[in-house]
Amino acid sequence: MSCIADIFSVWPSAAAMARDIGVPDVTVRQWRNRSGSIPVRYWNTIREAAKAKGVDLDLQVFVPAEAE
């Protein structure tokens, strides 16, 4: 089940997440503010960055609800 909020809750801000995954902060804000989806090509990078913070994000949290 997708829960985009679980992904973003790992970081204190969009800017912090963006720094950790190497993208502009506006990119992360767009993911958060639009339909709550993150392009597949970033999923593993985000999972690795979260893991470095001690959080294991299951791939299921990335899958949009309508795709399930």
C-alpha cells in the first residue's frame, strides 16, 4: 500500500531529502505536492538514503494506490 507520507517523514524537509538524494529541492517539493508520486527511477536512491538514516522503506510505499 502506498503511503507517500511515510517516505517524506524520513526527512525534516524537502530540501534535506533533496540533498541526500542529489536532486534539486524543487524536484522533491513537486513530488510531494503533486499527486503524491515519485518517479520509479528515484526509488532505489531514496531507499538507500533512508537506509543511511536508519529507516528501511519497503518498495510498496512507493507504489501509487491506483496501481495496486
